[in-house]
Amino acid sequence: MAGVNQKISKVDYNSVQSDINTILGTGTSNFGYGQPVLSNQVGESDSVTVNEYAVLRFDIINAYKHLYNSLPPNVDAQTIGATVRFDSVPPDAAPIGYWQSVVNSISINRLALAVSGQRVTVNHGTRNFTGAWGASAPVGSTPQLSCQVDVEWATSEQARHFFNAGGSIQFTSTRTGGSPTAQNTSWTTLLSTAGTRIFGCNTPGTGTSPNDGQNWFRARNTADTWSNSTASSPYALNEFKITVQTNDIPTVSSNSSGSSRRLRFFVYWNDNHFAQGGNSATGTPIQAGGYGPDTVDGNISLTVQTIKASGVLEPAASGNFEVSTPTVTVGTIVN
């Protein structure tokens, strides 16, 4: 590595350029935002020109802005014709060592969810179920509601860039109206407390297994529960649950490298607070803990949204930071 006030060598420049290219550009697996990269490897000289430094600086700024919606601290600008030197104090020279530290920080935090100012929300629809259901609902009802949600990109690379750049699929459910019963109040509270359930490339946490279904890179071709919210006593067995699986043809049995382009979610509202032996088909449920029998009624809603990265690249002529919005099909909520 060059010494202080020496010209920046191609080795130092290429090291930083390679790292930011892997993050901002196409990348592989959980690296790569799929955005245009202005800089290139230097191969013809032992030093770096002002223009070569300038485009590398823009690439680093664009990745940093995506994560933090702000410019990096100590942003220096070079004047055409100025000497580009190593590790001097900005703005008089190019602090290549400082930029390497910024890139290292970007790499560590590269998979964070897209932040306000660098994202857009797309609403894919709200579905509603109105009527009585649950373990003690009318004959023919079941103690469960369910809804299938399919999410698809044109290519697996589009899907990978969507998630790598902090994109997410979000599910929000509510219960309103109906009878003033303890069961209804419990479901209203359960769904309110659950809030918006967020599925991303490392959200929820990674867990301990490579195929535990906890996030995009851990999805597989069997349904895994990635979100499960439960009520409090006496309805502690009631649950709002969401499963996820890959749904590709040919099958993607493990999405650890991000090779899937299709996901299938099942959303469940389970009224489990009755003990074994309840039979809604005959209208004779057996209650647990001395509570009930009661039904769930009113309106159950489900809203599905995607949040994707979106911003303006620098310089202005570079266009926008954009990833592909998936096609999302929200099915009917069924009993």
C-alpha cells in the first residue's frame, strides 16, 4: 500500500473498486444490488487519475446513500487537474484508506432493510373475510381461516437484487366490528400486537439452520413457519401464522444462493383455544379451561405490500437506483 502523500497505486484503487463493485453491481448470492457501476479496474498505469478516482467515489456514495439516505462523512471532491494522492487530509487529496473503511462498513450492513427516503411502497391489495368462524362457529365452519399469497419475479436475479437491496414483503391483518365478546377482543388485540410482519433476505433472523425458512435465503420447497403470533390467556392457543416456501419450476429445494424467483406464502388465522374433541362439523365443541363456547365474527382483513429500494444515483445522469417490483397475487381468505 502507498505511503502518505504518494500517488495512489492501481493495486490500492483496484482493491476498493472490486469491493464496491461486488456490493453495488450484479454480485452473487447475498452480494449485489444490481445497479450500474461507473468505475472499472485500473490496468494500464501504476497511478490513478482524478477521473478514475471521481467515478469510484460516486459508486461508494451511491451504495452509502442507499443504506443511510445521506452522504458519507468527510466527502471530498477532486478538482480536474489536481494531484490524487494517498491518505492525505480531504479535500486536498484522495483519502483512499478512508474510502476503504467506508466500503468495509457498507459491506457489513449491506443487507439492511431499505430506509425512508430510499424506498417506495407498493400496495398489492387487501382481502376481507366477514362472517362467523372458529371452533364454536355454525355447523360447516372450521376453526381456521387461510389465504394464499404468490410472489413472482421474471428472473431469480431480479428477486435476489430486490432482497439484497433491502426489499421486503409485508403482511398486515386486522379484526374489526362484530360482537363485543372476549374472543373477538382477543383476536383484535392479537392482530394489533402482531403488527406488520416483514419478510426479507435476512429478516427475520438467520437462525441456526441453512434451510429453516426464516428468510429469503433460507426458504425451501416445503412450507416453513417464519411468523407465528399468539394471543394471551385464556386464548393463548389462538395464532396468526404465516408460512413460506419456494414455488419454482424446476424446484428450488434450497434458496441459500438466491436461485428462486417464486415464493408462496400461506397466511393462517387459527382458533385453537378449544381442547381436542371439539367438532365444529357437529356443532359440539369441547372448550378448554372453562372458556367459551364463542365464535369469531366481524371483519378479518389482510393487506400485502412490498417495500423496494428506490433512489437517485449520483451524478444525476446516472439515473435511479431501481429494482424490480414482483407480481403479487393475493388470494381469497377462505374458511
